[in-house]
Amino acid sequence: MGKFNVVILRYPSRDDFRVLTAVEMGMKNHEIVPVSLIASIASLKHGGCNKVLRELVKHKLLAYERSKTVQGYRLNHGGYDYLALKTLSSRDVILSVGNQMGVGKESDIYIVANAEGEQFALKLHRLGRTSFRNLKNKRDYHKHRHKMSWLYLSRLSAMKEFAYMKALYDQGFPVPKPVDYNRHAVVMELINGYPLCQVREIQDPDALYSEVMELIVKLANHGLIHGDFNEFNLMIGDNDHITMIDFPQMVSTSHTNAEWYFDRDVKCVRDFFLKRFNYESELYPTFKDIRRACSLDVEISASGYTKELQQDDRLLHPEGPEGEGLSGDEDDDIPESKKTETD
């Protein structure tokens, strides 16, 4: 979903959000949530619940599905967006939503503002838009777990990003300041700059190359590897300094394939500088150059993020040397039912 109509968010009834929340709760154990269960969770009469459901489908916040054995509703990206925005609004984190400033394979980014007019970036994680990370190759791992869906993985991705962003920001890394998160939505500092992929010329490619490589080494010295370190996840400001973004694929330097991930990040940078700026240096870091001085990976694990979720964290890891990771179709975990209403 590229755009959403925030006007709908301004005038929802209390029952609208009760029903949306009921469907969300029902999806923990059901791929399609029957009306009887929705009405029970929302504490609404069956007839009144049906009326609300029809309106939510009309506004594309829910999708209706029917199969040979079951019929009911499921939350789609629109409904999940509104639940997250409602919560962030109730916390006075955001008051308004502005233009969409970025769209990726697995996220959408909007400009938002609080009551004081301060602007932030809102990132909505979209795992399941084009692929379920690792799910096809790890079918045996999750086939009996109902929660392993785009909804759960998007929330997991947002939790991981916020946890790593906060840890890195507190350590002085050039990352956006984290503000808050809820469900699959992360609010962060709005960076004044451009993705490096949009930059065609630069005054001092040697200095920028050194800064980027030093950042890769500094991360590793703190026990972390970005896992997707490329020109799309590096922002460059007016002063030609780099800000690093996008952290759901981060892995520990103690990971089995850590050296392969590290070398791939380095290679991505070298290839880009050669192709874009015609710059090539014989100097580049290797995994053996790491002098681990801090264990942010351990600290984050102990902070609560992976304490109960660490078994699922590997679903967010980038593709490894054996080809494990980014495979599977977006409908892998959606039942083969006739969809009368779609996202």
C-alpha cells in the first residue's frame, strides 16, 4: 500500500477501533477471523458488528475472505497502519501525517509532525509486500505457528529496528534519533539529506569512502554487522557526512556467517564507489581487522528485545552464503481462499 487516507483516522467511532483490535487479536490464532469471534472480542452484538465490518472493508482497513471451510475477515496493511497511528497519536507522539518521502520493497516512509510542529520520519514496515523473509526455506520451522505472518514479522522488524537504533544512537553512531514505535511503525528523527544512491558527484570521494569504511569497522568493533550496508541505506547531508539507516537485518559478529556478511557489506561499498564515482582504493577492511571493544549485540539481547523473540530473530537476517533467507512469495502464508475483497 503506497498511500493511505488519513482523513478516515480523524473520524473513527469507538466501535471501529474495537472491531479492528478484535480482528488483530483474532489473527494471533486465525488466518481468517470469523464474525462470531470478532463480535465476542469486541463485545458487540452480531448485527452491529457486521455493520462496522462492512464499513471497514469499504475503507480498505479490513479484507473479507471466504473459503470452503471458513469465512471472515483479516487485517490488511491499511488497518494495521491505523491501529499503530491511533496509538502513536494517543501518546502525543504524532498529530499529523504529511507526504510520503520514500517507498521500499519492505517499508513506506512518511513525514509526520507533533502538536508543536516538530517534524519526524514515520517508517511503516511492510514485510510480506514482496516476500516473507526466510519463510519458504524455513517452512518446517514455522508451519505450526499461526503468528508467523506478515503482521507478526513487520512488528518484529520494527521492534528490532528501534532497539538497534536506540543502542547505536546512545553510543554516538551517526543514526537518526529514535522517538517511539508501535506495532510495525517506527518514529525517528527526520534527516536532512539524500540517499547516497541519488548522489552523482562528490567533491572528495576518498574522504567519504574512508568515512563509510570506518563506520563498518566501528560497527564490527561494537559487535554488529549491518547486513545490508549499501548506497540505499546511507544518507548524505549537506556537509557530505553519512547517516546510517535501516537496521532490521543487523547480525552479531558472533554469527556463524559473520565474516561473509562483513565482506559483503564491504564489497557493496567498493562496487558502488567504483561504478558511481570511478573511485577504487586498495585499502579496505577485512574481518580480521576487527578489534571488538564493545558488545552491543549482547546488550541488545539482554535488553528484552530478543529475550523472548530471539528464536524468531533469524527470520529477519539477510540472505546468507548458502542462499538462505530472502525467498518465498508474499502469499506463501495466505490461505488458498477466494478473496472477494483485497488489499
